Amino acid sequence: MAKLTLPPAHRRVGEALQALFAAKGAQGYLVGGYVRNLLLGLPPADLDIASALLPEEVVQAAAAAGFPETRIVNARLGTVLLQMDGEKIEHTTFRRESYAAGGGHTPARVEIGATLLEDALRRDFAVNALYMRLTDGEVLDPTGRGLADIAARRLRSARDCAAEMIRDDALRLLRLVRFACQLDFQIESVLFRAAREYAGQIHAISRERIAAEMQKILLSDTAYALPRRIPAAQRAVILLECVGVLRELIPEFAGYQEIGQCKYHKYNVFLHTAHTVGETPPDLVLRYAALLHDVGKPCVWRETGCMRGHDLCGADIAARRLPEMGVDRKTTEQVVCLVREHMYDLTGQARESRIRRKIQSMGYAAFNRLILLREADFLG
């Protein structure tokens, strides 16, 4: 078994947590991304802890342990929020869960008072089901997979049946892509096939959750400074497409893997899109604009046999699909503008006076983004 030590910034919090659990004669564990990241040598993730204590018991013991603020966040899920030294710590009582058909994110049934193994098996990926004992730093691996997957830089289901894990909660489709890109992990083939099988369930997830996950996915290269084989944002587009989620969210992409382009393009529309996203700076508006800048090509190609007008068609698609994905109005408007204008002065023959008028009409910030999008488009 591995052993870990809390970083200096969290040692006082750790001592207070130990006092909290000791007062109740219980064992507390850091769990999930925090443990995973310590094992990987990455900056700590959110402070999530778990134990057999009921929410009321945690609240009762927290004040005596020196926590200035404690409150029950969700009694049904057994979650309590504690705060100390500016840190937010979420405690969750060991629990079992079951889900209704369809992939909705909220469990249909929750049973508070499970074993540590049962708590681990309700989680998504084995690397997120590792528990660090607060008393001595020992890392427990209830599924028997998490430590091996950390060493192999691999994502596997925390359960024996990957399809069941994905089927239960469709948000895991996006979390799968996010963790693979943020951590530069490979996805086990069984888990990958399960994700493809249930990609259609993404529509059971709220727009707000989709938007939040897509932001993390498109900006996955900003999470950790890692050496990467290909840009994380480029890989994100490839995984979203190959898992099947991208065309569920934006059906106008259908067929773009098969559509070739003119002699000025090295790749088909799909690979060009992925490369373009990978060439943009880490800016959410730019990443969405790069993702959608050629989304109109399949539509106009099928209608006219050429790609003229794909910029205007793509802007209409972006204006319709982004709000459906929960993207806020300001971001949507900025993306739509860039998609509509990305073919502006393609030959570079516009006079300076015309360019000045364009800058005035778009605004400096938008025009600067247009320059960056065009550079990424050329590089892609």
C-alpha cells in the first residue's frame, strides 16, 4: 500500500479533521481527486472526505474540532460542507446508490450507511475511488484497480461492469473525456465501448452541467502543466467525436469525418477542426469558435456541392446549438460573431481603411480573437 503526506498548506486542516473523527471514534478518509493528484505529483484537487459518520454527527463534532463554519448541504446524499483557513471541505457519509433508466445524473435511491467498498463502487473511475486514511496517510484501494491505473495512466470503471457505471449517469460521458484530457490518461477499451454505447443518454443531463463540463474539457490544457503527445484541446475534440457525444450535442457535424476539402487543406473537415481547436490559445470563446468555425460545411456541401457560405450557415448553427448546451448568451454571441467572420478577407487584399472599419464594427477584443482564430485555422 502507498502512503502519502498532506502538503504543508493543508496540515492544519488535516489535524482538525483527525480531531473531528477521533472525537467520534471513527476513521476519516480523503478521497477522490485529491488522493489521485497527490499520487500523480499534481496540485491537490478539492478536499473531499468520507467516513461512516452521519451528517448530524459531523456537524456536532466539527465545532469542537475548531471548524468555524459547518452546514449540511444535502441530507439525502449525506454531504456536509466544512470551512477552515479559507478551504472548503466536503464530507460525504459512505453510501450506496441506484439510478433510474435513462442516464439522469441524480440517483433515484440513496442509502446512507454503506461500507467503504460499497462507497467506492458507486464512484465513476477507479483512480477516483482511492481513499487516504487521515491517521497515517495510508492509501486504500477498495476496487483493487486504482493504484494500478495511476501507474499505467489509465481510466477504468470503478466497477466490474463499465457499461453499468456509464449507463447510470450520463454525465460520466463528459467526465471521461475531461479526465482523459486533463490527466493525459488512456481510456480502457471496455470503458470506451461502453461510452459509445450510451452516448445518446447525454440528453438526460441538464444544460448547465453540460456547459460546465464542456468548459473544463475545452480548457483541459489549463488544469495541469503536463508534457503531452498532442494538444489536450485537440484530443478533446477527437474523443468527443469518437465517443459519440459531439454529434449528439451538435448533430450538424454528422458526416464531417467523410468530407474532404480543397488542395489548401491537409485534413478532412473533422481532423482540420480538431487541429484548429488545438492551435488556439486557452480561451473559451476561441475554443468554441474553433470547434464550430466549419460546422456549416457538411450542410452546405450536401445542399450545393461546394462549401461557399459555410461561415453564415455555421453562425446560424452556433447560435442555435450553444444555448441548447447551456452556454451563456454573451459567450454565444461572441462565438457566433467569430464563426460568421472567420472567412473575412481570406486573400488578404482588403484595404487598410476597410480593415479599420471592420475593427470598429467588431470591437478590438473581438477582432483580436478573429486574428487568433484565423492563425489557428491556417495552422490546422
